[in-house]
Amino acid sequence: MAEPVKVVEYSEPYRPQFHFSPTEKWMNDPNGLVFHEGIYHLFYQYYPDDIVWGPMHWGHATSKDMIYWEHRPIALYPDEHGLIFSGSAVVDKDNTSGFGKNGKTPLVAIFTYHSMEGEKAGRNDFQTQGIAYSLDNGATWEKYADNPVIGNEGIKDFRDPKVFWHEDTQSWIMALVAGDHAKFYRSKNLKDWELSGDFGKSQGAHGGVWECPDLFPLQVEGSDEQKWVLIISINPGAPNGGSGTQYFIGDFDGERFVSEQNEPKWLDHGTDNYAGVTYNNTPNGERIFIGWMSNWDYAMHTPTDGWRSAMTVPRKLSLRKTGSEYVLANFPLEQMDTLAQSKLTKEIEVAAASSDTLKVEGLNQSQLVLKTASKDFKLLFKNDLDEVLELTMDGKNGAFMVDRRKSGKVGFHKEFGNKEHFMPLGLLGEDLYEMKILLDWSSIEIFLDHGLLVMTEQVFPTAPYNTLIIENKDETSEIQLDPIKRMDSIWRDNK
């Protein structure tokens, strides 16, 4: 009998090379994003026994630079109160919780308990909020003896606490979702909480359940003005179907969030950026975001074996003002560029009303940057099997499109490859702009104008893409393509 083929870790089909993914089994939402004592923590929804969703734990990974990750033991396990759903983590510097001992600063995790027994019994109070603490920078955790710290008076979807310290009121603030809106709580010690306000019953998108809130201040670029940003994930109800993330710009006084915005704004118009939240306690106060790179429409059906799901690359959030409108931009952290060292092509220029075809080995693990004023072109990523991922800039109709209907394996679920995905171009100016593309073994992330407009999509080509076709249909504007660069693997190139 032939020996079974040994799969080299992180070289399995479709395994992302510069995105975080678990060594094995199922992963979804990022949780507990926090920086402490030189370490960035990434906790995440994890089921260690299968590659489909199951009883939730908190998986754990750490990084010193937000590029290379080390896998850590499971941080939080289900207990008598229920499964461990999504939440956040804070550094309790002043030991307001009293968990600190012998001068050690506690990390405190705040999460949702989900009682499967309560759900199966048809009750509406099966989700409550609990806390746990760590005195060794996240290596081990102790759950609070008096959990849950927030009970439930009959709200079916009552979950995903995001907690932060609010300096002006000297209080901990919790943003929580309750079905179709957000609730805000205050606490002095992370144990005793009081409701202070709610938001969103008649604002924003309501095509599905609200999830994974995040609330934080950002300074408007180029000004002294500060606004508050509220991120809310929703499933279903996203602009291209299934899961998506909307945001609101407004003001927060320590109790209530107020926004004049009625229509939803979308952080990412692609179908595969969901449940994203930001880091607490970052070294320079930057707002770093990571999302789950999937969609609940088909997340449990994607064609991977042994493992399933990845995270987006870490992105810096910034707030811009265009006219009277506030816009939340998201763009890869600068340090991701350190992975893009070796050039796969030379710099080229595609003249107006012309096209070019490039054979590029390694295209499936690359960074592309182009600069143009053209609003009429196509980028075609092809392989030797004539599978093609098509990107279209259609200025006449004010849209950018991603078409993955012929991109490779699409038949694993009816919602995956059933239509083109659209992004409106209303925010994109008429002058020269940049498009940055990160292409990995099973994903593409597209950033227009430094993250003003973004699309994230999974793709599953049967063979790697190795041909790039640029069709510039604009009659006056050329397209400048920087050298395509290989993105190093964060898993295998560093070993």
C-alpha cells in the first residue's frame, strides 16, 4: 500500500499565505483584540472538533508586529453558563476590577455566554455576558466566580460586548447588540453594569440581525475635529448579499451615541469581510481593524479540508471628510509592505485605448499597485484552465464590479458564484487615484484611493492564476502598473 501523502503545514490547497488562519478546524469572528506588554492578541471564535460551526471556544494567537503570528492554546472553554461567543478584552491598568494581584496588571475578557439548552427550550434569555481575567498576559484565564455580570430579560439576540475605557467619564463603556439595535452600558469595575442608552432602531440597515459592535473616536484627517464611529455587522442584509459591516459617524457623551446618519454606510462592499472589530490599547493610539474573511451564506461550505476560514489583513482605520460627508477608510497596515520584496514583473504602462497581457508566475500570492485616472478598464486574472476573476471599472455607470462566476470552484454553494458584486464609485474623484490589490491563494482584497472604497472576496481557482490581462478602454488616460511583487508567506518563508 502506498504511503499517504504528507501535507506540509500551511501548503494545503487554498491555504492563505499572508493572512491568519488556524492550524486546523473551524474559525469565525475575531475576538478580544488587545495589545499588552509588546504583544498583539488575536482571540477568535473557534470549534476545535470540526471544520463547521460548533460549540464555540476562544482560540488564541499572538504577534509582535501584526504580520507573523504564533498559535497559542485555547483561551476560553464552554462551561455551565454556556458556549463562549464573541466579545472583547481590555487592559485594566488601574485594577478597577480588583483582579490584579502582586502588582500584576489584569487583562479582562468580556464575552457572551450562549446557553444551548436555553435556546433549545425556546427561551429568549439564553445569551448573557460574562468576564474572565488573566494575570500572565493572556496565557491562562480565570473566569469570574459571579458570572454572568449582565443577565438577560428576554432579548433573543443579546451579544458581542465591546468594552473600552472612557477617560472623560472615568468609566468602562460597553457597546452591545440587541437584535435590531445597539445598547450602551457603563461600569466602574467591569463587574457591575448599568444601561445608559441605545441606538439604531430606526437608523441604518435592518435586513438582518445586528452583531459585533465597536465604538471609538477618530480625528478627521487634516483637521482638529474628532467624531465617534460605531461599527455594526449585519447578517443578512449586506449590499451584495449575506453578511456585511455598516458604520455610523456621530457623537458620544459617555452615555449615548447620536448620529444624524440614516442611510447605511459600508466599511467593505465585498462579500467576505464580516464581524470585524478594532484593537484596544494600541501603542500609538492607532485604530487597527481585523475582520473575518467569509460570509455566513456559504462559510461552512467553502472547499477546504482540515481547516476553514481566515482573517483579513490587519487594516488601519481613518476618518476623512469629503464635502459634508464623513467616510471611514480602511487600508492595510504599512508593515504589510515588508512582505512584498521580490519583483515578479517590471513596471509597465498601458496606454489609453489599449491592452496588455502579462504572464506572472506567483500571481496568486502577490501585491499589485496601479495608478490611473481611467474609469473604464478591466483586470482579468486567469489560469491555464481559462478560469478567470474579472474586475471592472465602469465609470459611465458609476460602479466597480468583481465577477467571480468563472473564477474557479463556485458550485459548492448557490450564493457564492451567482452574480457580479457591485461597489458605487460616488466617493472616487476624477483625478489620478491608486488601486492596491492583495491576492492570496483564496482571496482578493481591493483598496481604491487608500481605502476610501474597499472590496474583499474569496476565490477558489482550480489552478493558480498566472496571467494578468489589462484592458484599458479609456480614450485619454493611461494605466501605470508598478512592479507586481511577491508576498512572502508568514508561515513557511520564515521557518
